[in-house]
Amino acid sequence: MLCSKSSKCWPKALWCKLAPLHLLAMFRALALKGLVMNLNRIDLNLFAVFDAIYTAGSLTKAADVLCITQPAVSNSLARLREMLNDPLFVRTGHSMTPTPVAQNIIVPARQALALLRKSVQESHTFDPLTAEKSFNFASRDLLEASIMPRLVARLQNLAPNIGLTNYEIPRSQVVSAMAAGTLDFFADASTFTDPHLCKEKIAQDRFVVLARKNHPALKNGLNLDTFLRLGHINVSQRKSGAGPIDVALDKMGKRRKEVMRGQHFLTVPSTIVKTDLIACLPFHLAKHYDLAIYEMPFELPAVEYYLYWHVSADHDYAHMWMREQIMEVASNFKPH
């Protein structure tokens, strides 16, 4: 496994993941009182102090509970008063009495703090049997067609409340989506180099040639001359440019006849069965179709598939567990 940055980095959307509902409820309570604030100024430590003062009824007792000095508590209260434009507590004898604004926000504030504490604790533990979580994947045909079904079957018993989502995303958006917390894993055959990503090889396959059965030009098998003469369906996510097959041919001073270019391997069979076109597909996909399969008429390097994830999730327990499940399923992947 390769990882190029410290695991101390965190996604930008971590705040939203940890306590969205209760924090919003607290902010809504503040808004109802006509309090306007800049969310970028919010310091959750201040609300921990606010909760301690509300519970203890005294700055001195709150300082003892928080294990900080009384001046530090006073300073935090002053900052919170300025931020919310309300005194929050007024002195009544030897105790601090909460104002109506403080009474309105204490419940959602405590809920938000409790959810944050729970989230921090859960980041160091993970029980797949009871966890309710969803993982988002962006992958091409390998994961969705060959690994995802096995992974879902495996999770039915190990983690019945975990959901999986697989969707398409441009490669240019992978890193930002992972940093934002909206994408957990990206799987692809091509090498993806970015300092914010970790990666691990999960599977290996080989290209084969797919053609319709009883193809008139392939009665005697497939050789290089026939391969170059027939029309090809080229599968690539890019609009133009050479892939591994074309690079290998170029080194031989050869070029194939590209008739159609598409983005998905899974759309190839329906075209091939109606035409004399051929296509080069990874064997793990080609073997599922009722079509003729031929070995490549020249040497090609193996197709290697990698799993990518954001460096910030590298030591997250839930994320680590899911990676283990993916690796276990992928280890049983037999391309031949």
C-alpha cells in the first residue's frame, strides 16, 4: 500500500459528517432569536464551556469540571457572548442564571456535543455487525461487474446495515470528492498519481479479443494481420489518445482500425453481435458473454487494477475494515 501524506489530514466535509442535524438545530434556535453569526467563527470548545457553566451554575465549578483555569472559562464566555450577542448568563447571588437565549440553545448544543464525542469515539472503534454506514465507490467495470457483487454478498452476514453505492465521476473530480467526504473509494486500471491519495493493487487481468460467433474472417483463428484488418471498438474514458493496446502496436510500427470509440466495456457485446467488429476486453468481462474469445495475437502487459482512497481516511477504522473486505474479495478474483 502506498500513501504519500500523513494521516493527520482531514476531509473538508468532516464537520458536516460529524454533527449535521444537531448543530443545525442549534443554529436554527439561534436564528429564531434573531442572532446572526458567521459560521466560520464558531469554536466548538466555547459550547463545551457553555455546557459546563450551564450545568455547574458557576464559573469556578465549570473550570474544575473542564480542568482549566477560571480566567480561561471567563475568556471563553466573553467570546461566546460576543459571538451570540447575548449575555447568556447573569449573576444571581453566587450562581449564574441562564438567559432565555441560553435556555433555547442548551438542548441542541448538548446534542451536538454528544454526537461529536460519539463520532470521535467511533473513529477509534468499528463494529461491522451493528454499524450503520454507507460507502461510496467510483469505479469502472471491474469493481461493479466482478467485485461489487461478491462484496455485497460478503457484507450480508458480516455487516448487514452497511450500504454500498457505485457511481461515475470524472477522474479530474476524484481527489476533490474524496477530500469533501462524498467519495470513499476509486478503482481503476490506469495509474492515478496524486499526493493526497493512497493506493493498493487489488487485481490483475489480461486482455482478450471478443468477436461474434462464426465470424467469417476468424474461421482459422486470429493472427496479427487479421487483427489489424478488422474494424475495432476501442473502449476508453478519454475522447482521444492511445491506450495500452495502441501503445504496444505503435512500438511494433502497427496501427489498428478504430471504427467505434466508447466509454464502457459493458456496451461492447451488443454491438459486436450485430457486426463484424472486434474488441479487446479484460477477460473477466469477456467470459460472461456468449461470444467468441481469442487470445491477443501479440504480447501485452497485464492489466492491473488499483484501489484508491484519500489519505485522511487511511487510519479510519471503518474505512480500514472495508478495505480489508475489498482485498479479501479481490484476492479470490480469478481472471483465467
